[in-house]
Amino acid sequence: MSDTTQESDESIAARRIEATNASLATARARFFTARDGRPATEEQIEIVKTLQEHVVGLAATIELLVPPGRNRSLALTALEDVQMRANRGIFAPSDIA
């Protein structure tokens, strides 16, 4: 193998390693967990409590007013998603919020 080919192969390998490291860093930031974060502030705790009250109230209203079936189930599942995403937004690192 010539010096030029070996140098190109090494350059390609180095770029792949850089791209892999960047991809891993991006993925780690996006898929954070509570274990990765800092303790909740009092403000965050209050926001979560307020959201929880609203979500529970809406869920109870859906249970009472929407006939049992697929659409009620989907409405409640969507509400679970709303709560999860709101909480995720509250605790997301500031660089990805």
C-alpha cells in the first residue's frame, strides 16, 4: 500500500471516529434520564404538581364523558404522552430544551 493510500485510509478512519463520537454525544443529550440530571428545583416540583393536577382532571373528564372504546383509550394514551413530554421539557438540559 502506498503512503498516500495509507494516509487516506487513516484520514477516513479518523473522520469516522469523530463522526461516531459526535453522534454518541448527540444521542446521549437527546436520550437523557433522571439519573443524568440534577435534582429538581422547588419551581420544577411545583410546575410538575400543577401539570399533574390538570392531567388528572382532564383524564377524569375523559373517563366520565367519553364512551368506553378505542377513542377513549387513545385520548388517555395521548394524555399520558402530553404529561411525559411536558415533564421531559421541564427537566431537559438547557441546550436541548
